[in-house]
Amino acid sequence: MPLELRTRQVGPWGMNTYALVCPHTGQSVLIDPGDDADDLTEMLAGTSPIAILLTHTHPDHVGALDEMRRRLGVPLGAFPGPHHGDLALQAEIDLRDGDSFLVGEHVLRVYHAPGHIPDQICFYLLDDTRVVVGDTLFDGGPGRTWSAGDFRQTLDTLRDVVLPWPDEIVCYPGHGPHFRLGDRRAQIEAFITRDHGDFFGDATWDMA
């Protein structure tokens, strides 16, 4: 049986917090505790949490982190940095590109996906068709960037990290609905081949 994926939309920016639950062992991980600690605690009901994992350290993704660490008493896993605003994260588990994390009888593979922020990672559910992508990309476009260099890095991430995934992969982003990669592949391929000059900011796949 595949991992159970639970979600809550929390906080003023409608951020998607996820929980992955192994149906065989009941072990769970909480991904991106952005806000509303009571809702997140309820989302984990009936499970045995083993870790909190972060896709990245923007404030809307970590707003309830300290409270959930107190409540759950489990280690924190994240990319080693640099973090947003020089945040002193004090994570117990460094998650780097290519690393694996075990949730019960299931494996998450870590992909480093910088651009939106340097510490952005994705969690690819092995032997599955789902990836928790954070703010790497959304149904309508890539994550916001704050410099032309960041935007060029986003293009590299889309080309080298995201597009090699198979069409049947379903992306679960930090905001908005999940979507099938194959349904957006042509748009993403066209997007990364355009000359965007020194653009940065909010982008959409059909942006000229």
C-alpha cells in the first residue's frame, strides 16, 4: 500500500502543509508546518510522528515550526542552508540532494531544487507517482524569484531536476492544487527555451 498523503491549507497565504503516513507501521512525517498548530496536530491523529521535514525556510512554511517541535518532540530535517534571513534552524537531520529518508516501509528521495530560495528541496516518493515540490513550481508557473540570478537558477532546476521526472508524476506544491507533470510538460519546456533576459519575479508558464 502506498503512503497516505494528508494535507491542510494553513496561514494567511494558503500554504499547503502535508503529512505522509505509512499504512503498515503508522509512522508519519509532517512537511512544512506553516501555521495553525492545532490543525496540524489533528492532521497527525492516529499516527506516530518520527520527524518534521521542510521543503524550505520561507516564513509561511515554518510559522508553526517551533510549536510543532515542542508538541511532537521529533527531529527536524532540512537542507543545511543557507536559510531565509540567516535563520538559525538547528535541524538534527541534514537533507542533501540524493539523500533518502525512510517513513515506515517507504522511502523519500531528496532533490535539491534551488531558485525560489537556495535551500529548496523536493521529496520524491519512491515507487510512487507523487512528489512534494514545495515552491519549486506550481500548476501555473515557477516559484517567485528575487533576482535575475535566482531566475536563471530556477530555469536550471526545471530543466535538470523537474523535467527528467516521468509524465505520470503528480506534483504537490506549497500553494494551490496538485497537478500532473505531463499535463504541464510542453508549457514548461517552452518556458525554459524562451529568452527572458534579466527577468525575475512572479512568472507564468505562458509568459512571453
